[in-house]
Amino acid sequence: MKARSWTIVSLLVLGALLAACAAPAPPAEEAPPPPVAAARFQTILDRGKIICGCNAELPGFGYLNPAGEFEGFDVDFCKAIAAAVFGDANAVEYRPVTAPERLPALQTGEIDVLIRNTTWTLTRDTANEVDWAAVTFYDGQGMMAPEATGWKTFEDMEGATVCSTTGTTTEMNLADAFRSRGLDYTPLLFEKTQDTATAYEEGRCDAQTSDKSQLAALRSAMEHPEDHVILDVTMSKEPLGPLTAHGDDKWNDVVRWVVWGMVQAEESGVSSVSLDDMLESDDPTVRRLLGVEGEMGTSLGIPNDWMVQVIRAVGNYGEVYVRWLGPAGLNIPRGPNELWTNGGLIYAMAVR
């Protein structure tokens, strides 16, 4: 009798355990909303234009001309992205930002993309929650001084006062260059590029340091550019290019492939002059690039003729370079900014 009672009790306990296991799970917690950046591309599409953070005072790269229009190498990439997404290179709102303002403007969503001579570094890439899309210009930091100084090396500059822009890699590279050589110098820092250039031209400092391309641009705007030389010294690597906020890989993909598409166009001989003829090309790469076959645009969430719109609006990478940085512009030799096929570093991933 006792054995039978224990059997009944055991069965009851087992049943209770099984019932507990079969009980429905509590409702799952509602998933948190995606971060603001994750919806960036859709926000841009709904808005009908991109907001591009840029420079307004650097001739050749980002400059507000006397007619009140933004122009330059970086500005053309803003136009190219708008052309690719909307078929309209004018679907851009330009937002001038200073060096200290630029990354916060991107992080807070004030701008969609930053194309403002900004150097790709490890700490910026990781600590600031931003993503570079590609490199559009390989640069290096240099030094400009009056030709009358006769300076050739850093050692010649012992005790000099050097103008620089604060909140940039330039400031840190300057300190590293002099400290590593055991040289004394006095930094004179400004928030705005133009204030830095003005102080140098007024003689408030003995030299000015920045990316060599920027020094060439600033020198071109001086009253007597021939009185100033850019020393044959390079103190850093400065890869520059567009960047977006962390969180929306699709938007970053669009920006990246617009740059690479312009590079591939130059490599394949597709230009604003040859475009119509190249639409009839039998080259598979050209046909995919121009949307004649394949679904390259669809993969990015934009029209398949995206690169046709870009080439019509601004041209290929080489055309943009020549327009602003070539002999008719700042006259900066392409050097590392040549295509890889010509011994440079400019290289596009495969459009396929």
C-alpha cells in the first residue's frame, strides 16, 4: 500500500514538472529602436537631398566662391553622391564645419557625410563612432615658410613659432616632429584654417604647417605666393576621404562605391567626353559600371544608371582631380594619387 502511494505521489510530481516545462514562455521584451544612424539612408531618401559637411575656406578642396557657390575637389564628391542617389548633382545642402566641429556634426546627425580634408586614423575610426568610406586623396603634412628664411630642414627651424589649426592631427604631428628631433618650437593655434593662414601671412608666426595640399591651396590665395616655399619635408601620412557615422552600412556603401565607381571610370576610359560612346561598349566591366547590364545600382539601393549620372555631373576621378588640383588649379602633381596602373595608390574594388 505504501509503495502504491509513493508511486502516485511520484507521478503527480512528474506531471507538475512536465506542466511547468510546457508552460508558455513570458512575452519577449520589445526590441529597442535602431540607432539614429541606422536609418540615415532612408532619411536621406525621404528628404530628397544629402547634407554634406565641407570646408568653406580652402581653395581647390572646399571653398565658398565670391558668387556664393561651393566648389572644389571635395565638393565635387558631394555632388557625385547626390547625382548617384537622386540623379541630381544639386540635391545637396552644404554645411560648412570647422575642424573641431566636423566629427561632432557627423555623430549627432547634423550632416549625413563629411567630406572635408579629414585624415583617416585609428583613434578617429574607433573612438569617434565614424566610418571612412574610401580614400580620395593621399597627402602628407608639410611646412611652409617665407623663402627669405632659407630654411630647408626642421633643424633650421629651432626656436620657431609655428601656426597650426587646433583639433587636428596636424597639431599632434607637429609636436611629434619637433620632439623626436629634440628641437624647441612655439605653437600658435587657431580654430579656423583661414585664421591660421592670416596669422602666418601677417608674420605672427615664422612658419605654417598643414597637409601639403592645404598649404598649396592657402599659398595660392596669398597676395605674393611666390615669396613662400613649401619645404621638402614630410612629417606624416594623411589619407583623406569621406566618412559617415557608425550604424548605417548601407549608406556608407553608397558613398564608398561612388568613389570607387569614379576611379573605375577613369581606369576604364569612361569620362564626361566619352560617356555616350562607352554606353555601347562590349567591355563587361564598363557595361556593369554604367548599368547597361547587371543590377549594381539595385545592390546599393539606388538606380542602375547611378554612375552615368555621376559622370555626366562631375566626370571621373581624374577629371575631378585635373579640374581642381591639376595645372589649371593648384597644380599639385598626382604622385600617389595616380591610378595604380600608373604607379599610384588609387585603386577601385571590382564592380561585379
